[in-house]
Amino acid sequence: MYGLTEPNLTDADIAELHELRGPQTSPVPDAFLIRLATHFIKAEIDGVINPARHLADRLGLIRGTVVTYMRMARYRGLIERS
């Protein structure tokens, strides 16, 4: 079910994000932040309520981590500040 309930992410999208992220002990790569932000913003545009929670569930993270990654993307100038 897609639309207001959850983002439209395929298993391939999730696998790509895991691959881009790399080891959890390494610095967060810009490529990962850009792809995550792309999915996050697309989910917001599609009307998903609380996209950070849904992305966190699919990636095996906590919501706060996704929010931190989005903040990192903004601070690094990878996405527009709102």
C-alpha cells in the first residue's frame, strides 16, 4: 500500500541505500545522503505522513538517525535548506 501510509521504496532501493552507506563505523558518504534525501523528499511530496519513521523502519534504523542524516545533508549543502 502506497500513498499516505508509506513511501514507495523497492527492495532494490533499500539494498542500494545499505550499499551506499557502507560500514556503520565509517563517515557517512555524500552519495548515501543524497539518495536518502531524494527518497525522503519524494515521500513528502507524495503525502507520506512521517517519512522519517517509514524510512527508518525499512532501513533498520531509528527515526532519529534518519532525521540526523537529513540534517547532515542540509549542513553539507547537498539539499536545499527550508
